[in-house]
Amino acid sequence: MMQIAVISASGKQPGWVQSGFETYARRLRGSCSLTLNEVALAKRGKTVALPRVLEQEGKRMLAAVPKGAHIVALDETGRGFSTAELADRLKFWLQAGRPVALLIGGPDGIAPDCFDRAAERWSLSPLTLPHGLARVVVAEALYRAWSLLEYHPYHRD
């Protein structure tokens, strides 16, 4: 079974975010699993430089990446996928037999070190999405792509 880990630099999220993510993560079964790893945001303030904030969050995110994982950074400049294209990506990841780590940056984005380590970038939308919403969209999109691969009726709903 392939493990997909969503690694998110984030503060406390509303209950609907956790519930939404868990709903789709629970539905994924068989060939892959979806987990969430929240890493603490760096302290922000007038005297803290943004590069330092990003560096701290990036180190925490990369430390949470499973060993040998294929890293995908979520970023508005990344490649957008249709559901069918995401299903093809998911199939590729499954066939590679490695865990996948999906990185969602904090309020100021993703650290340059995370981009450097990422094998690819995925854009959910040209819009900037709140972190909580992004993780729910990721979970639903992965579940929909998986359902397409598994000939599950969810995709046709």
C-alpha cells in the first residue's frame, strides 16, 4: 500500500477542515492511504525576517517527509491537473512504489529548500487558497482520482 502524506505548515484549523480531510482520507482504501502531518508555523513578528520564517517551516516540513518519498510541492505556479490527468499521476506514483509527500506551505508560501527537494509542483488553482481549504481539496481530488482508477462510481456523481 502506498502512503500519501499531506505535510502542512499550519496553525489550528476549524473543525470542518479536519472533518472534510478525514472524510476523504477514510474513503481511500486498498492501494493507498492518506495521512495528514501538521507542522508548527514559525513565530512571526516585526523583527523576524520572512526568509528566516520560511527556512524554519521548510526544515520542519522536510523533516516530516517519509524516507524515500516522492515530494510534490503544492504551489500556484505548479502544473494543474484535470481529474483524468491526476488519476494518471496517481497511477504513476502507485507504480513507482514510493511514498508520496504533498507539501502545503504556510501563510507565506513554501521554503526554497522545499521547492529544491520537490520532484514536481502541483497547482490546485491559480487562486491562492486558504491552507485548510487546500488540504480538503487535495483529499477530495485524490479520492476522486483514485475512484476513477478503481472504477468506483464516485467519479460519475
